[in-house]
Amino acid sequence: MLKTIAIRAAGLATALTLLSAPAQAEHDDAAGARPAPSPAQEVAIETTRTEIDAAIAGLDDLAADILRRSAVPGLAIAVVHAGETVYAKGFGVRSRAEGGPVDADTVFLLASLSKPIGATVVAHQVARGVVGWDTPVQTHLPWFRLADPWVSAHVTIGDLYAHRAGLPDHAGDDLEDIGYGRKAILERLHLLTQAAFRDSYAYTNFGLTAAAEAVAAAAGKSWEELSAQAIYRPLGMTATSSRHGDYRARVNRAASHIPGPDGYEVADLRQPDAQSPAGGVSSSANDMARWMTMVLGGGTFDGREIIAPAALAPAVSPQILPSPPHALDARAGQYGFGFNVGVRASGRVVFSHSGAFALGAATAVTLIPGLDLGIVVLTNAPPVGAAEAIAASFADMVEFGEVGRDWFDGYRTRLAPLTAPAGELAGRKAPAGARPAQPLEAYRGTYENAYYGAATITVDDGRLQLAVGPAGIAFAMTPWEGDSFIVEPFNENQPKGSVSKVTFDMADGAASAVRIEHLDAYRDGVFTRVATER
């Protein structure tokens, strides 16, 4: 038992214990002492308030070191302990173009850190009986379908929040990239191949978004308003919103940045409203401290119950195994409803989540309920490991008195693929002596795909142009070899330097179909010709 942790006896750890621990372990002695821990709560290392204070005292130096090594323009950190915000500070600048110091009230894009926040919105509605984690999504979104009719009728809010519905990894993100809105994307998910229901894990922004939309429909509100009413306003999170327009209107706002020829440059290109429940929240370190305090308090904040513990507990309990052990001595990765749930080397349970936009945001939260301790790190640049490294290093300092490894180097390597140029031809030159293309008129036309919609090939000033989706963004097509061309898409899932191969099927001297590489990840990216453009 950790004898020296000065934390609230009530809270999430207690709530979880009441749900799972042996009955005889839950009793007070005659003097009214705190209940003895169950075997499931025993940990190997004792941590004192002095050690926690020492770790907090080291955060300034840790943040300055990671800021220097990562070259991230700005970041903010908040730490909560025993129901209080014990650290909140900003470092660096809000914008490389306009300057402005980051402080604890600077608003950042949270990216996928929106998921655990949204899970608490759902838990709030579960506590009030509006929905259950086991409510079928079609109860409130009768038009929502997946590929399998039986699964469509039975998939629940919890299934989608645990990413276990059988959708492909990141399903629908490609539709968002080409301009489709939230409902249009959700209406197309049934066209994707169905994997094993409740027996496979694939991280899906729009699967989770569908669940959140069902909750909002049950409540009779938009998701954005429900989030504000259920969580943001009761917690006093005055700088937090699920609407991108609110973020853009903030004066004290951290601009998003992407790499440029002379270091990071302002981008401000990411507009995540379509997937707001999964990635569209913006908030500050101070506001996030309030949210962390509520979660660690088992749904209670400042003496008020925001969420009943029994409704919140399933969200932070393991629901599926996304990462089976890769070795006999490896710990498994577990996911709840919108939260990563794990066990640290000390034996303590940890709740966490990261957020990442290749177009310029990276965030991380780590909550250790056994210590009533949490840290959030917000940054305004792509995911290079800065946020995760600060959170992991701080947790090491708390529990072990020192940082056990170079977390920044480790995370930087693992996260590098997220911002690497995509496409098999990225960085390559056209083959020498390549066969020439046919006359451009042979390719011009309208092509259709059931999932993506129309692709239009036009000729402009002697060059082919490709436009796909409602956004109508046109990409110049560069000849590669024969009937193959390349385009250079640039969006959240196609970082700068990405190359997409566009290949035509020909019949009798005219194109009959076209395959677009960057729209070929989750479904057959073949568009069939339906008309010739004039």
C-alpha cells in the first residue's frame, strides 16, 4: 500500500475498486481508517509528495530541453494533483509569424485528445439515462449502416468508442481530405469492407464520430452544444470548444505549424469540424487541468458530481486489446471507451491519449489515478514526440526519481512515419526513356467511384488536371510513364512531398477507368469513366 500519498480517498480509483475488487478487501477498521487495497491495487514502488514536488520543480528545465531539441514553436503544460492545479505554464511562441508568448490560457488544437474528452460527454449522458454504452447506434441514427446488416443493427455506442466495430483503420479520413462533411462521410462507411465485429481493433475517427452523433441525437442537440452543456460549462472550461470557428476567433491562440525550408512555418490549414467528436476540440492547459481533475475525481469536480462514477468507469476500463504483447515479457496495450488504459512499470494503472495533426498539432495526456496525478502537454507543431516525451519523463521522475530513457528520441522515431511523404513514387524521378502518354484528349472525362464520388479529368493549358470530391481541388498531373501520371496532394493524410500515382486503363485508344493511389487505401480506388468532358 502506498502509505504516503496525500490524495482523496474517494475518486476514480475507489470507483473502479468497488466495481472489481473482492468484497472482503473493502472495509474500514474500527478507527475508520482508509480501506485496505485489493491485490489488484498493490504497486511495487512507493511515491511520496516530496517526490511529486521534485518532479514538478523539474518541469521548467524539462520543457526547455524538449523545446530546444524538437524545435517546436510553442507548448503548454498543466499538472493536477490531489484535486488542485499545481503547475500550469507556457513556453515558446504562439506563432512563428506573429510571435506572442504561450501561456497556460493559450488555446491549442487538441486533435485526438478530443476522444477521451468526448467520452466524458457520453458518460455524462449515460449517467442521466439518455443513452447507455450498450445502446445500438441505429436507435438514434436509423440511417447509419456498416457493410454487414446484422452488425449495423447491433453495433453500439461503446463498440465505436472502443474501435471494435470492424471498420478499416482510419475509415473515412480520406473522404474528409477531399471535402466531404460529417454526415456524408458517415453515410458512406457501409461501402467499406467489414472486419471481425468485436474481435478486431482499428482506430477510426469517423466510427467514433458516428457514436457521438447518436448520443447528440438522443439528447436533441448538436454534438458541439451538448459538449459545452455537459462538460465545458460545468467545469468552467471557458476557453474550450468543439467548434473550429471558436478556436480561430481566439486572440490567445496557438497557430498550427508545419515544416518549411527555414524551420517551422504557420499553416493553420487543419479544419476538423467533420470529425469534431474525434479530433475537433480546442482547449488550454488551464482548462484541461479542470477536466483532468474531474476524471481523477471519478466524475466529481470542486465538490460537485459532474458524472456518476459508475457511468465513467467503463470508459477508463479495458474494453479491447489493440496491441497484444509482442513478447512473453511485454505488457499488452488496452483501450477503453476513448481512453488508452495501461499499466506502468511501477504497477500503477495509467490512462492516456495522444493527439496528432500532421498539419500542425500534437498533444498528450497521462493520468495516474493511484497517485491522483495528471499531466497534459499541448504543442503547435506536427507529432515529433515532444508532448509524449514530456509526459513520460515527468511520470518517470514522479515514480522513479529519474528519467529512465531518452523518451524524446524514442517517440520521435516511432512517430516519424506520421509526417513522412506518402506514395510509392515519393522522392523518385521518372524513369529514363519513359514511354510517352497518349494525346491528352484520350484521358479527359468524368469517372465515378461509389465511395469517393466523381473524379474529373480536364485539360488546362496543355496539361491534365485531376479534381476529386466536393472540395473541387484540382491537382496538376505530371506524365510519369505511358498511361501513368503523378499528382502531389497535400492534406492531413498526404504531407508535403507526397506523390500519388494516377494510372489509366485504356481501351481502343481511350481511357475506360483510372486508379488514384492516394484514394486506394481502404477500398478499390478505381474510378470508372462515365462521360467525356467537353
